Amino acid sequence: MSRLQDTIIHPGIIQKVGYDKLLVNIIAQSACSACHAKGMCSVADMKEKIIEVHKKPGHDYKAGEKVSVAMEKSMGTKAVMIGYIIPFLIVFISLIILTNITNNQGFTGLISLGLLIPYYLGVYLLRDKLKKTFIFRIQ
């Protein structure tokens, strides 16, 4: 695969220029938002997001400037794992185990959902480390 196929690129507009970082406003689109029938469908999804991007050395950026922001596709997969797959597995496996231990479905459901609290608390506490993992760059 070429380098371009391994990269997700979004157009964006610089909102704020800091000492070594830029805040860039991008429009994140779901796959169906580019569909020709999106006006007839309520599933289409487009959201504005502000992301933090490190400046390229030797470049002078200004607020309002249009840029292209890139991220490796593998980072998207990792984000889906952390945000969706692992929590799903925690709930699913705990439901199976607790259902076999106890017959109280309400208690089982509450405990299974409650197990997500320490998981997401851990993700929150590791947010600075995760920021270093998920790197956006100016194309």
C-alpha cells in the first residue's frame, strides 16, 4: 500500500495559532454523508471538530488559513478499539459471567455497566499519554 492509502486526510481551517501547536477546525464526515442521496436520508452525519496539531518547523501559520490535516489509518483503528470494542467486550463478558453466577438480571446489568466506570476513568487519566499516541500532522 502506498503512504497515501495509509493516511486519512481532512481539510481544515486554523482557528488558533499557539507557540508550538495549532487548533484546527475540521469537518468529520461519516461515509454516508458523501452520498448523493443524503438529503433524503436522516442517517448522514457531519460534525465540526477542533483538533490539536503540532506546527511544522519553519512554517508561519495564521488563523483562518486552510490546511490539510492527516492521521494514520491505524490510529483510527486503535481509537475504535479503545472507545468501542474494549468497552463492549467488558460489558458482554461480564454479563455472561455474572448471569451464570447470579440469577438477578437487574443486578447483573448494573454491575456490567458499572465496570465501565473504572475503564473510562483509566482512559481519562491516561489522556496525556493517548494524546502522544494519536498524532495529527499538517499535510
